[in-house]
Amino acid sequence: MANDQPYQLAGVMGWPVAHSRSPVIHTHWIEEHRLRGAYVLLPVQPENIEQALRALPTLGFAGCNLTIPHKVAAMGIVDHLEPLARRIGAANTIVVGADGSLTGRNTDAFGFIQSLRDAAPAWRADSGPACVMGAGGAARAVIAGLLDEGATEIRLSNRSDAKAVDMAQEFGPLVRAVPWAERHEALTSVALLVNTTNQGMHDQPALDLNLHALPVTALVSDIVYVPLETPLLTAAKTRGNTTVNGLGMLLNQARPAFEAWFGVLPAISPALLAKVIATF
């Protein structure tokens, strides 16, 4: 019975953090599974991140999510860092062990891949080249996820060509940097297009990308979720491509974190979707 369980605490740590949808997501799951616990906002300034993380065991927390600006700093604080988090270069989830130790994980790659599978169950990472726009932290998670799923070619393009070159070299020969000036032609023959930039986000200009060379069979993903349909997704949908918005990644990255803290792998229900969408 749920009442026999200890009271579990978790939260999201960031600065600022009030805008986070994570409390809506995790509180829904706590209530849905009738668990004893709470998920709270943890506003922590950057200079206090180590003190805050080290306090989690003492305060009775099972762990927390990390958002900007703490994802990178936490890597040098935790006692254990999972290999995927090291490859991505960021930790977005902290799990407190029975001995009080802190383990850093990254669930963004899982969230991204699962969002593709939810939207297109037949999708396969090895079905053709992928093209990723942007070379920030989100791109690192997307690339790591695609490589782990068997992608055979990833074309990476970024407004700063040098940043794309550096990232491609870090991830190895299956990732190739494409100059920003050649981004339109880079869509030729691709099976997946992913926007990891903030272009198309509310109050930001649309991603400057011509889809003329993109096959209509390609899956088009945008990790932006405000708005749910970015100009890129609108353009792709109009020409017949299957599209994936960023909400799926947001929701799916939360699932393994919740399981680590509360012992239940939750599902994404219509009721949860409605609750999150209502916050936009």
C-alpha cells in the first residue's frame, strides 16, 4: 500500500526556476500513483549550488532535477557521474543513494528518443542520415541519443561553424559538421531533421531554414515547446512531413527521474498532457 511507503521529496533546482513545468508533471504522477511525497521548486543561486546539492540527503530528498544554470556545475560536485551524462556534458537529474551519495544522470537523450518513438513508432535511427541544427547542450543530448540508437550519419550545422566542428570531432566520425551557409542543402536525403536551437521559440525569430531539399518522408522534430507548433513544424507539416514538438521530450525526460526517486515508471496520459498544455 502507498501509505506504507516513506514520504519522498524531490524537486527542481535552478536560478530562476519559477517557470518550470516540472512540478506540474511530477505532482500529477505522485497523485496518480497515490504516493506519499512532494515535488517542489528549489531556487538556488549559482554560488550556492554545491551547498544545496550536499544538503539534499540531510533534508530527506530522494533527488532533484537540475535546470539552467546548474547542469554543468553539478558534474564536478556529485560523487558519481553516469557515463551518458559525462558524454553529454551535463547532469539534469540527481539521485541520492541510501548512503547519502549523489549520482548525476542525464535523461534528456532518453526523453528525445522516446518522443520520436511516441510520434512515429516505426522510426529507426539507422533509417537514414539525421540533420541537427544547433550545437548547444540540447544538441549534445540529441546526438548522444541518436548514436546510441544506431545512427549511421549525423550532419551538424550551427551558426558558429567552429562550434559545430568542435562538437563533431568530439563525438566521432559518424558526426559531420556542415557549414551554416550549406545548411539548406544538408537536408538532402535525410530521414530526420532536429532543431535544437531557440529559433522559433516564443519571442524569437523563426529558424532560417529552407526545406526544399528535405524528403517528405523525413521526420521533423523541434525541441522547442513554447509554442507547441513552431514555424519550422508548421512548414514541415504543410509539405507532408510527420512532426514532433518539444513537449514529448520534456515529458519523457521526466519519467526515468521519477522512477529513480519514487520507484514507479509513470506514463504520459491525456490528463497530464492537458495539465501541462494549460500552463502555456
